[in-house]
Amino acid sequence: EAGVTQFPSHSVIEKGQTVTLRCDPISGHDNLYWYRRVMGKEIKFLLHFVKESKQDESGMPNNRFLAERTGGTYSTLKVQPAELEDSGVYFCASSHPLRDTEAFFGQGTRLTVV
Amino acid sequence: AQSVTQPDIHITVSEGASLELRCNYSYGATPYLFWYVQSPGQGLQLLLKYFSGDTLVQGIKGFEAEFKRSQSSFNLRKPSVHWSDAAEYFCAVGAYPFEGGGADGLTFGKGTHLIIQP
């Protein structure tokens, strides 16, 4: 079974540019989560999808961040325009709603805004 | 609001020695507790989890953790560390997954870097 896959693994962009991160969850996992770790800080929850619906987006930092999950499969997280403080590692996780009691994480995307 | 405290940012242990990583949590409801590990270049891997039952839980790679409600702690232990255990370890707390909806987002601690000395 393939794990959670995130693209790209690294991204370096200039302040003001747009970046789109992608997450492919484990097949059949309705739950998809985005987390972010800013350097030196804890991993923070951003939002939670159940299929294509946003279950909880209380952790999204501001309206420069837009997450989508069209069709309930893969998800994208767009940052537009990117700011220096957006630098960090963005993790995606997925879980099956009935079978799994924990989420499986991807390897993360390291975003550097310069 | 829930929070997780991992008081040790770095811990250095000699190979073969025992290990204990500390975790304290603050959570309003019955907590669902996790330990994850992240090795360099890898994603977060679940070591173990606790919701109810026996307060001493066994995980992968020879790790165990003990839930102590009175101390709001969930410390991770290993009797003898190996060089391959060098990684960053994260404690996390969340609500127990509700049927049909899955788990809510987790609250993580800042992590503890484990350094293994030969």
C-alpha cells in the first residue's frame, strides 16, 4: 500500500510569489489533514478534510492560504502571495474514518520563502 | 485550550543506555495520546498511541510509554537505545476519533532531538 505522498519535497520561492503544495493521501482515506511546522516551533494543525468537505479549518493562518480537495482525492494547499513567515515544513496526513484511529503522515514539503 | 510540553529540546544518550523522553499535556477531555518519530528525510512515523486500558503501552522499535493521568504525563521510554534511534520525537494529543468522521487535528509538542553517542 502506497503511503501519503507530498509534492514537491522542497520549494524555494521569492516573497510575493505563489506556491502550490500537493498531497496524495492513501487510497480510500476520506480524512486528510494539513499541518505546518515553522522552524523551532511545534507542528501546528491547519485544516481537516472529510472527503471534499472542510471539516475544520480553524488552524489556517490567514486568507493567503487556500486548501482544496476536489473530488475528495488529492489535496492542494496554495499560498498566495507568500510571505517570509510562511517558511517551514508542511505535512499532510490521512486516515480512514472507520478503520484507522491514527493518521499516516507524508514526508513533508519544505517551503523556503526568500 | 490543549497543549503539549516536551521540556527537553535535545537529549544525548550513549548507545546501549536507557532513554526517557518527557511529555506533559493539557487537555479538557479524555486525551488520545501519541508519540511520533521523524528520522532525517522521512515523514512522521507513529511509534505508539494510548486512549484507554492498560496505562503502559508498547510500540514499535522497542519503545513503550506510560500514561499517568495524575501527572498529565505520557513519557516515552526505551531500555537500550541504538544508533538508529537518533531522530526527532514528537508527543501529540487529540480527541478520540468519532465514528464516521475520524480523528480531529492533533496538538503537538515542539519535539525532542535525540542524539546517540557511540
